[in-house]
Amino acid sequence: MMGWAIAILFLAAVVLLILSFYKSGQNSTRLEQQIDQLTFTLMEEVYQLQQQIRNLEIDADITAKEGTSSVPYEKRQLLRDMIDLQKRGYSVESISSEKQIDQAEVERMLASYVKQKDERSKVANDI
């Protein structure tokens, strides 16, 4: 009788041990999923902040060059997009085709910003 009681208790302990391993595996999987989701969310927020910083820098260039009230919102948005594309290495042809604007118009709109960039790099190289 005593042997059966010990065997039943031992069997119950083994079953409980297996259940605890199973539960901890589920919890760790759930925790990993939450960490992955948090990481993805943080990466998305960092990307959005980088976009906003880039837009603010471009807006500052536009404001310095054009003034605050002289550029309508739509033109400022278009100019911001074109300057961003130009800074990322897009050619005038590709900017023209993407924005569906004549190539000469794109060159005219970006002329003062490209010249300003070239002048800065010359000064930096001279130092």
C-alpha cells in the first residue's frame, strides 16, 4: 500500500513537471512575440521620426531660400518631395518622371538647392 502511494505521488510529480515545462514554453513564446511586436513598433516610430527630421531640414532650406509665406502649401510639398528625392540620389530624369513634371521645370526648381549643396561641399573640401 505504501509502495502504491509513493508510485502515485512520483507519477503525479512527473506529470506536473511536464506540465510546467509546457506552460513555460508557451509563456516564453508569447513573450518573444510581444518583444518582436515592440521591436517592430519602435523601428516604425524611429523611421517616422527620421522622416519628420528630414522634412524639417528640407522645410528649413526652403524657408531660408524662398521665405515663409511666399510658397503655397502644394508647391512647398512638391518642392520638399523633389529635394528629398534629389538628396537620395535620384536623377533629374527620374524625379521628372515620378512627379510627372517637365524635366526643365524640375531643374529650374532644384537649381538653387543643388548649387547651394555644391558650394557647401567646396567650402568643406577647402578647409
